[in-house]
Amino acid sequence: MSFTVAIVGRPNVGKSTLFNRIVGKRLALVDDTPGVTRDRREGDGRIGALRFSVFDTAGLEVASKQTLEGRMQSQTEMAIEQSDVVVFVIDAVAGVTPLDNRFAELLRKSDTPIILVANKCESRKGKSGLNEAFSLGLGEAIALSAEHGEGMVDLGEAIRNTGVIDDHDIAVDAEIDALDHDEEGGKNRPLRIAVIGRPNAGKSTFINSLIGEDRLLTGPEAGVTRDSIGVEWTYNNKPLKLFDTAGMRRRGRVSGKLEKLSVADGLRAVKFAEVVVLMIDADQPLEKQDIHIADLVEREGRALVIAVNKWDTVKDKALRLKELRAEAQRILPQFGGIPLVAISALKGHGFKQLMTAVFEVYALWNQRVNTAKLNAWFREAIERHPPPAIQGRRIKLKFITQPKIRPPTFAAFCSLPDDLPKSYVRYLIKSMREVFNMPGIPIRLHLRKGKNPYAGKKR
């Protein structure tokens, strides 16, 4: 995508709704509460055959640089600087406000092409605001309804008329679909990494420090991040997409619709990720909420690495690392020896070790075990610890195969699959994990009833 569009405006004018409409997905959180969006969210935009990158931004407000609102404004200003076209959105129903006038004055000083959009024009109430928009000195406003998709063709035409696009940005629908398909299944698709954890664990600070840019909003306040923000980056020539997520508190402490939306957005990020980095605070023990997050990662079948942040504040580092590893092994046995890496997001320490662990578990997550070696282990595991007899009937385990990867999934064929105790299945998984060295990833083992070779034949 050779050009970028930033959507800006004061809070609650419908910027995120327009962003979702342009990217064709419900990526940004939308709510009636002003100031829902805090970070810059980037997506692949499409209006007709026009393709481009698009930024959703926090609502422009007048605030001190030191405040949360001031830092949000700084993120918006950076989005404007990095964009080729700015779409300035006002609320046609509310009409032009003093805040709209203030920011229109700032935008008029910019060399970047400005497109004025009057949103919420689906009803008669928006007509007066549409007429008022001329007073902003940015030309004629485009009448739009982001919620209903009205006026999108006019917006696409206005973007074309700015002169920032070239022929490569316009493609027929068949070519676009082919490109999308290639991105989903091709080798160049970025590795998706979700950074998740409790509030104030340092997730946004970590990503900013890792990529060397203040891309995400940070601060001492807990719960700064609301959306799951995807940031594309390259590490050692490998394309990545890093997802910053809202801090997750225990369900009983989650209050209000907006926080519930933020948590749900973070859970979706886990589902789309391939590797999850669970970030914890070095000064705090692994809590029940960390276990719930790890359980979610296991259920979704994702690879997991634990990043212990704020390591620079720990005094006895060797003792603390030993305690955390023992604790992780005790309360997260489903991942069997999960990789645990100490980092300092603030100081930039431990990043190389963390990324090494991420790529290692990703490789294991894609691992396929040789069938001959798999069955050799299977026979040895059964001989070492035979399955129990059920009501005098011996359960026969015959052979095992691996039908799937991502995560490694195995099918074991036996005579009485419904009667084999779950404890024995756990024994097999633990033994397999140790023999084939597969820490930090879920392992699926399904039982299948072996077919009788003489069934249906005449005696």
C-alpha cells in the first residue's frame, strides 16, 4: 500500500465507525462513550477498487502533554505527520463546535491534503451541520453516514482527487481477492504475536521499546490500552504483527460495558495470534487471572511464552527466577516446562532472549513428528506403563499418528477409547512432551476406535 489516510476529529464524531467501514471489519471498538479510542489503530483500507493504509486516531482534545489526553493527542499528531491524506470528521447533527474550529485552524497550516467529512448525515438533522461545515475553511464537506455506508463513493473519489495515488493503488476486485488470498496463505504472511496480561504489566511499553518507536500510548495509569492494536514490524528479516491488548482483570472486577468490550477485543487477539506472550510483573506472583489467561491460550491451541517484566527492579534475580519457574511448572502443567524469560521493557533488556523463545515455540507449534519414531515411543510408553484393565477387559492401544500441526494433534487408535482414563491420556502427553521436547505448546491427543479387519467378512 503506497499511501496512508489518517481519520481525525474531536471525540465521538464517528471516526472508529468510519474506520471499520473502510477496512470492512469491526476492528476498532465503538461505543457512545466519548474517547473510546486512545491509540492509533492501522488497517488495510478499501473503497471500491482503491486500496490504502488507514489510521484510526484518538479524538482531538485540548490538554497538557503530561496528561493521558495530551499523550493521546500526541499519538494523533504523529498519525497526521505519517499520512498522505487526512480525513477530518465532524458531527453533522451536532454542527460545527469551537473544538472543530480550533483543529481546523491547525489542519489548514498542514501541507497534507485535508478532506472534510460531515458524518451522521443519514437524517434531516444533519443538513444544518453540513451547511455549517463551509465555515471551517476546508472546502465543501462530504455528506457521509459511516454507520449506514452512505457517501463512501464520494469519499473514495475525493481521495483520488488529492493526487497522492498511483495506478498500483487501484486494482480490479479479482486482483484484490487474489492478493488477499496470498496474504492469508503465503509464506510472507507475518507471524502474529499477541502480548497479553494484567493491567499495568508493561505490554505497550514493551512493544514501543522493541520496535524503537512511541507507537502505542503508555503511562502510569492502569488500563491505558483499550483496543487490541496490531503493529507490523520486521525482526531479523522476519515479518511480524504484534498485538497490544487491554489489561485483563478478574471477571468479577470487570465493570462497565467499555471494559468488557476491551477484554473481549483482547480475547479475539489471542484467537488470531499464533504465539502469545503472557506478560507478568516480576514483583508479583502468578495469580488466578494469569492462570485463566494461560487456560484460554491452551484452549485456543496457541503457543505460549511468559515474559517477566520489570526485571531491573528485582534484587535477588537468581532466586526470583528459580521461584517463578517452579511456580509456572506447578500451576501451568498443561504447557510442560513453559519458556520463561526475564525482561525490562523500560530498559530494553532481555528482548533478544524473548524473541528467540518466541521463534522456538512457534517452530514447535508447527512440528510434525516422524511416524516411525512416534510409534516407537508409543510402544515403549505402553510397555513402561500399561493401560489399566476395565472390568477385567484389557484396553489395547494399537498405533498413533499425527493428522495435524498448529498445535501438534495426534490420534491414538485403541479398543475401548471411551474407557481409557483421562489420567492415562495425561501420562501419554507428558511422556510425549519430554521425549520429543515440546515445551510451551498445547498438545492434542484424540482417541479413536481401531477398526476390526475382519468386520463384515464371512467366516
